[in-house]
Amino acid sequence: MTVRVRFAPSPTGSLHIGSVRTTLYNYLFARQSKGTLILRIEDTDQERFVPEALDSIYDGLGWVGITWDEGPREGGPHGPYVQSERLSLYQERARALVSQGDAYPCFCSKERLASVRTQQQTRGEVTRYDRNCRTIEPARAAARAASEPHVIRLKVPEDGTIALDDLVYGHVEWPLRAIEDQVLLKSDGFPTYQLAVVVDDHRMRISHVFRGEDWLPSTPKHLLVYRAFGWEAPPHAHLPNVLGPDGKKLSKRHGATRVEEFRAQGYLPEALLNYLALIGWSPGTEEEVFDVARMIELWRIEQVHKAGGKWDRERLDHFNGLHIRALGPDALFERLAAFAPAHWDRALLRRTVPLVQERLRTLAEFPDLVSFLFDDAGVKPAAAQLVPKKREAAETVEALAQAAVVTRFADWSAAALEGGLRGAADELGWKAGDLFMALRLAVTGKTVTPPIIDSILLLGRERALARIERAQEALQEGPPSIR
RNA sequence: GGGGCCAUCGUCCAGCGGCUAGGACGCCGCCCUUUCAAGGCGGUAACGCGGGUUCGAUUCCCGCUGGCCCUACCA
């Protein structure tokens, strides 16, 4: 069988991280099956439509590296791939259902619907459309439909059950009496999701439906539509949701949920996908760090489990760190460059890569870590900080002077600098660590930095010396209390 | 209210009748070490409850409890 799967976002906002996970699973399945992946835009709600959303979908998926074969901008044999451009198709199918007696026009106003609902509520009854228009005689209904505003509703059987054998959840059954006469075509001529998804999945020859778990409760409606059309429903797999830390569906109030945000916060797309794939799926072994190619090999729908998984930022950070460390130096440099101020010297920046690679969890942490190399004015250590515990300011001035001598005359290599500095510490009767820390403060202005010897090497002899000198001056001018 | 789904460390997963219940994140130690990381080693911590079935249940069945989703002319 030829695999054809789709992901079908509605353009109501920017691309959500949960949609990325759903899309990823569709993508992995399509690629490992040598099948086709389709993007379809479900813009049947004109009120919630956001014009920029399509760009967000393309940008976001493009960034993570998911590619597809048929879609609004790619075209394909089953287009158009935007539902608002397929209106006449849905209308025609809805009319067919009416004429074969499986659907009917409904003329109830929204006001009536609302009052029926509140009445049912106050009586403690199930709130459901009362099927008021279902009994209008077909000829009469057709006549009214010609002039009156109306919707088309599915004629749901009074009882019986309908079932799905879900690829993830197994056998699920619903009593038909719990399902209302669903609207298929709205009064503005647009289809509802329930109609459009079935018509399109069928017309586009979709072989498997993989979608979020939250669709499971409305699946019986779709099954009923398939049945009414006499079409066979493709296999379905519902995917467990990505939850917020509080266990509810992940949403903006949990923090970042938009792909763009993760990009801006310095996450690597490969890390994001790796982490995301593991919410709801495991290869069954202890392997858990993968690139996309490896996931395409390993992923199996049978290994997707049922329970929703909570979002865990710490764990994402961990995976991001792993993927940062897995990058080659040039690749990391390119990613880092995007996070550095434009005026920072690129050649110097390139040389910082080995110093930061194992210290970063996100790319966004990079500028802070190396800013001392690019910004002379920003380095101003406080006098009090420069003096190690149990040392005096005067001693520290002397120690820095010795460090300056080494810095001026040593061969310009890590080995020579380190040897010289350790020798100087010995002569001074200082612990090497104390001298390194004083020097670190003097040269970088910070207590947490990349290794200080390498940092000095990158800074250059003259700049380093200037900073040591400045630190000495600061100490000599320091407040009396620390002299 | 109705329908559906789910249930192993704090979190993400493994387990698919017999295991000292495993890995990862986090956390805590130790090692390494010029700070911070990274890395290595070790530790902490879980089968929601009650009934069955079975020689034997984390695993199968039922109930309970809890959580979540849907219940729109939204998707």
C-alpha cells in the first residue's frame, strides 16, 4: 500500500510545539515508508483565521527541517490544499447526503439553539440539539432551503454503537445516542471540520490518519460520515497529547509554545525534535539521542503509548546541550554567530567555539560567556573582588604584577603561559588557584568564564596586559578598608 | 450533566505473568579540575486504592479514586 499521510493545521496562530510533534510523527512515518507527506490548511473558520499563520507554519517547519511533498505552495495532484478553496466540493457532498436522506437542512436560529441549551441545562438534561428540523418533510425542507438561511446536519442514527480500532488506543466504542446531529455545512457555506476532514482525506487518498488525542472523541462523527458516503475509513492513530507541567493541554500560559520562541531562545531544531519525539514514543531500548535519520529508522507507531506527557524544560535543555556538543566547530560557529552582536569580530568569534562548546545548554547563553573578549569597556572588576580570601590588596597588586611579567615575556602558548603562571604563584607563595582567579577577574571581570589561559591567548598580549594594569590601578585606588 | 481516554520514580520513558522494577532529566555526594561547565563514578526516588483470575501479579479482568479531552454554525 502506498502511504499517504497528512498534517492539517488550522491557520489560527503561530505554529505550536504540539503540532510539531504531531507533524514529526507523520513525517517519520512517511519517510520510513517511502510514502508521501501532505500539508493541508484547514481554514474553514473565517473568524479565527490569521493571515500570517501560513508563513509561521512554513517558517517553523522549515526551521526544524521537516519537508513535505504536496501542499499549498508545492501543489500536487489532489489540490487545492487549502480548504477555503474547495468550498464547492463540500457543498456538493453535503447536498448529496441530504438527497440520499443521511443529512437534513436545519433552520434553527442560533438564538433558539442557545435557549434550548440553557433550558436543558437548568433541567439537568444532556445538552444536545433537539433534532427539531430533522422531521421536516424533505420536499418542504428543500423548498425552505432555497430561500432561508440554514445549516446541514448529519442524521445520526437513534441508537446502536460505532467503533474504531485505533492504532494506539485499540478498540474504542461509542454509543450513538450520545452523539448529536452534527453540523456539516455552516450557514455561510463553509464546511465544519467534521465534513471537510472526511471529504479531503478521502479525496486526497490519505492512507493513515495520525492526529492528536483530543480528536478521539469526535472520531465517531467522522466514522458516521464515512459510512454515509459509503467510503472505507483509513486506519487512525491518535497521539497522546503534550501537556503542560500542570497536566493540562500545553498552552501559552505554560510559557513558550511557539516554535519561533524556541528558535529565539537558542534551541537547536535537531534537539527539539529529539526531545519532542520522546514524549509519547520510545524505541524500547535505552537509546535516546538521535538525529532525524535515526528516528526515521527506529520510529514505530506500535511503540507510541497512550498517556499524555508533560513538558519538561530541564530535559529539553539537556538534549540541547548534547546536540550542541555533537556539532562540528564550523557548524556551531554558524549557529552561534546568529546570537552574537553584529559588530563582534567574526574571526575572533570563530576561535571562541572550542572554549564554549561544552559549556552551553542554549545558543542564547553564548554572548554572556564571551563578551569580555569583545567589549573592553565592560570589564571592570571591583577591587574587593580581586583580592583572594586571606590576602591583602597590596599582595594582590604584586601578584598581578608577576602575572603581567609572565604574560609579557612568556612564549605565546598555553603550556608556556600556564607554566610561567604556576611558577609565579610558587614564588609568591600563592595557591595557583588564587592567582588564576585574581587574573580571571582582572582580565574578564567575571568569576565564571572559559578557562583563563585560553581566554588570555584569545584576547591577545597587549589587551590582556592593559586589563591587568587596570586591575592593579583599581586595587590601589580601592577604599581604605581593603588596603 | 453526558461520552471518551489515561494511570510505573518529582518529570520523560522501559517493562508486555516470575526482574534486587531498568535508563534519562533533576537533585545529592565523590573523582577530575585555574572558575564554570563537560566527563566519570555512586546515591535519592515509583508500580494510586480495593477486589478478583493465577502456583505467582507492575503486567490480565472488574470496581473505585484521580487526572485529562470532547460535549459550538472552533479546529
